[in-house]
Amino acid sequence: MTFEEGSARRGPGRRGVLAALGAAGGAALVGGAGGTAFADAPQGRSAAAAASARHGSHTPPAPQVAREVRDEFLHAWDGYKRFAWGHDEVHPLSGGHGEFFVPGSPIGLSIIEALDTLYVMGLDGELADSVRWIKSDLSFDIDGDFHVFEAIIRVVGGLLAGHLATGDKRLLDLTVDVTDRLMPAFTKSPTGMPYQHVNFRTGAVSGATPPLAEIGTNIMEFGLLSRLTGDSKYYDAAKRAYRSAIDARSSLDLLATSLNVETGRWADSVDNGPNPPTDSFYEYLWGGWKLLGDKDCRDWFKLLNGALVKHSEERYDGRLWFKQIDFSTGALLGRGQSELGSFYAELLSASGDRARGEAYYRSWTDVLDRYPVLPESIDYTTLTPTSKGNQFRPEYVNSSFDLYLQTGKRLFADTAYQYFQGMKANARTANGYTIIDDVTVSPMVQGDLCPAYGFAENFKYLYLMFAHTPRFDRHDYALSTEGKVLRGLRRHR
């Protein structure tokens, strides 16, 4: 499966292209050095951005933007409640619904994903209804295979954040239940690196060659759960998985794309970092330090990020990008870039490399100026899409959020508002928000899916940028890769 095919699938998670990319050895971003320009794509800076540069910000006052974002979240939430309540995801164009993990076995994924968003937005009635449904109707006793990576960042993380927001012990009990059902993926692995799937009823595991992100994106949720329960087994499993993967690095301190969890051997030789399917492997190293104070994670991040910057960074036409290379030799393999990697701008800045982080953000902002909704992937030598859709992606505005709170620079608020306006103009439907099948034409071609992560990420990042809610600590926070607030929630009194 190509990168373009993987990106266009219905119902992907935030890292929904990982399995497809991993199976292809990360080759999806490996391609030629050029592409064909799209005649319909507006060129140069957007009118809003150009006006901002000449005359100062045209972004409305922050309280006004916060109200607008909250209203749009409610518009999407109302569509979910009307057509899909209790199901995993809503199809807003057709008025239907679907399940994300196991066909015919809903777990109310959108409800779980929305819990801390409802809390920070002060939607207490909606939050109470959601918790009531979870406590009365949610069961994980399902004879079906769950994707381990997605279940950790979405279900475990969502329930954890919901517990932190509400203090409801039943949500913590359910977190323990679902995590214990995921643990065979780790404990049955000879290396400790998790299998890709586990049956929630039988504990049977499958999928022995996951991509890096699926191996390493768990220490934040598992570490916090160990703290809350006093049981170190979750944190210990996450650390063992990380250590096994990092020990397999090349002499250049680079990592390839997919590892066999039974043999510990690489299935390929392509270093895609910080693009998928390795992206959040790096993100959670820094997250393990920020949330848990794990010095190993900090040191591993510095080692691996230093190698990425040294060997993969490339300045092309004045913009900063990360090329694809052979992890053993550093040889050039491709010049593609995925929107899912745009989060790395804030991670670079948070880890002390602000200039490089802001430069990478500006590279993606140049793409946003061409396409008001970012394409899934581009050839960065031409800024033309290699995958024309957009799965309601939040990674760019994730960087806007963190960079704005780190620096206070108006640029990040203005460009976040630019992103928001593009989303409203093109992804909004009568019954909510949806993915885009083609961002290169006008009007853009809409799909028929509101991913559950839309309730966890896009609107939350925007709202927390502009709303000075007393329910969130803007100075001491830690969010997961799925936008779950794992530190920083202030309990409402």
C-alpha cells in the first residue's frame, strides 16, 4: 500500500497511516525530488496572512475566538449526538455512524475522546451525560482484535483524562480494565516491544512487525496509570519496549521504520523521522521526561533528535524539512513530508531548540498559505501534494498551540486562526465537521467521516490558545499525542 492509499483510508486514527507505512518499510515518503504543480492551488501568502504582516494582526480578540471555537465544537458534537450517540464515530454527510476498532462492537470512542474537552470548555451537562453513558453502557469484554497503539492513545488516554477532569473513580477502574486487556501485547513479546493487536477477551496477540510509533507511544499513559494505581507494571512495560527499540539503533544513532518484536530485527532501513510511522516515538520520549521526570527518556530524546537534525535536516528553497535517509549510511532516499510530522515544530522548541522549531513551523505555514486545509503529504521540493486529502488533521494547530504558549508570539495565534478559518470554510457540514478527500480543488471535495480524535484535538488546541479558562494551567501542562490533558487540569469548584 502506498502512502497516498494509506492516508485516504476511512476511519484512520491520528496515526492511522502507521500500519500501512510500516508494512511498506516506510517507503511511502520515499519518492522523487519533484512534482507537478496544481493550477487551482492559490499561490503565495494568503490574504489574511499578508494583511497581518502589513498592518498587524486581523485575528479577532481572544474571547471572541474562544466563543467561536466552542460554538463550532458544539456544532460537531450535536451532529455526533444526533446520529451516532454510543457509537465510535459519526458520518455527518450521510447521517450514519461506524465503529473504529471492532465492527459491530461500539465503545463510544467519540465520547471517550471528548471527556476533557467538554470539561475545559465548561460543558458540564454534556460531560455528565457522557460519564453517565460510560458508566452504564461501556464494556470492554469484546471478542475482537483491538489495535494496541490506537487503544492506548485514545481509550486509555481518554479515560485517564476524564478521570483527572471529574475525579470519578469508575473512569479510573475502566482505565485499569482496558489497560490490563492490552498488556498481553507487551508481556507475550520476547523483546517487550508490543504486538500490534490483542483480542480483548482471549488475550491472543498478532502483528509482529509494528512501526516505531506503535512501539514507543505508551509511556505517558502507562506511566501516569502506574502513578495513580501504585502498580509499576504499566510503566515498566513501556520502559522495556523503549529500551529494546533504542538498543537497535544504527551506528549513526538513527532508527529505521519497523521492528520485528519477536526477533528484535529491523524490517527495513528507512529513517522517516519525524514523519510517520515513527513520529510519536520521539514525541513520547520528551513526554516521558516532561510528564514523569524520566531522565532516560530525556537523554534518549536528545541522542536520537540530535542524530535526526544532523543527518536528516535539509534547507530547501529557504525552508527547513526532514528528508528520508538510510538509517545505516545516511544516504538520501526521499524528500516527502507528512502533515502528521508538523507537530515536531513544537517539540523542537519545547526541548530547547526554539529557532529550529519556529523555522519548521514556518515551512508548514507556507503550505497552509497555498492550501487552506493542509494536504496529507507533500513533495517539499515543490510544496505540491502527494496525497490530496486531509483526515481532519490536528498536528499543525498542535504546534500553533504549544509554540504560542511557549513564546507568546502573535504569529502562532494568527496562523492558528487562519487554520481554523480554513477548517470552517471547507470541512464544516450541516451536521458537523468532516474529512476532505481533495484539498486541491475549489470547492474542496468532502468525505463523510468525523474522526473521534476531532473531539479530542483540533477544537481543544484552538480553545485553550484563546480561552483563559481557570480549568487549565497554561504554565504547567502535558498533553498526550492525542491531545489528552494528562497534567494541567484544574478541578472546578
